[in-house]
Amino acid sequence: NAGVMQNPRHLVRRRGQEARLRCSPMKGHSHVYWYRQLPEEGLKFMVYLQKENIIDESGMPKERFSAEFPKEGPSILRIQQVVRGDSAAYFCASSPRAGGSEQYFGPGTRLTVT
Amino acid sequence: KNEVEQSPQNLTAQEGEFITINCSYSVGISALHWLQQHPGGGIVSLFMLSSGKKKHGRLIATINIQEKHSSLHITASHPRDSAVYICAVKETSGSRLTFGEGTQLTVNP
């Protein structure tokens, strides 16, 4: 059973470009969480999605950030018009059921904005 | 004050030493995770606890729900154990994890 997959593992974007980060949950998991780790800081919750639904987006910045988890395909975290402060490691985790007690992490995507 | 506090922030040990990392939290939880993060690497889940004690190889994790405290122990530490260890809690309400700041462990040969 493959683990949580994230791609790309490293992403470099110039200021103003768009960044798309993908997360494929473990087989049979329909719950996805996105977390961000800014340099020298701890992990922070961003958003929780089930298939085709955003359940909790209270950790998402108000502008430029969006997330989706379509019926088919991976979950996407999209950052429009990136700025240097968006440089961070973005991790997703998947869970087989609601409640989130059991979460399995992906390897992360390291975004660098130049 | 953070909802999840870890101590110490940094820990240096000699190979073979017994290591303890502590985690205290201030909210009601349904589960607590211990995670390991190597430099530039991903996150590995070591344990998920809701009560009692779990052991995996040289690693032991305990939790005291009444005292809102958990410990991660490493016996016979080895340089390859050098990493950041992160405590995370799943609150009783909601589904998100809330993380501690992490403990940087360095084990010298």
C-alpha cells in the first residue's frame, strides 16, 4: 500500500507566479489535511478536505490560497501570485476516516519563491 | 502560551544515553502523535497514543491524560536518532492537529 504521495518535492517560483502542490492520499483514504512549516517555525494547520468538500479552512490565508480535493485525482493546494513569504515546506496528511486521529504524512513539497 | 509545549527545545546526548522528550498540552484531546523529522526530510509518524504506553524498538511513548502530559523515550541512543521530534495533538473537537515547536535532538558518537 503506497504511502501519501506529494509532488513536486521541490518547487521554485518567481514572485507573482502560481504554485500548484499535489497530494495523493493513501489508497482508501478520503480525508486530506494540508499543513505549512515556515522556516524555523513549527507546523501549522491550513485546511481539511474530504472528497469534493472543504470541511475546515480556518488556517488558510484569506487571499491567494485555495485548495480542492476533486472526486477523481489528487488534492491540490494552489497559491496565486506567490510572494517570498510563501517559501515553506507544505505537508499533506491523509486519514481513512473523519475525526482525524489517525493521520499519515506525505514527504512534503518545499516551495522556494525567488 | 502555546496549546502544545515541548521540552527541551534542544538536546545533545552521547551515543548510548537514555533520552526523554516531554510534551504538555492544555486542551482536551482524543489522540497525541509523536513525529520525527530529519533535516530536509519528510515527517515520519512514530506513535499515535490515546492512553497508556506504546513501545517500538528502542522508542517508548507514554501519555498521562489526567496530567495532560506525554513523554517520548529513546533507549541506547544512536547518532542516526538525530532529528527533530514533534509532538502533535488532535483536539477532542475538530479534526486538525496542533503541533509543538519540536525538539532538536543531536546524538554524538
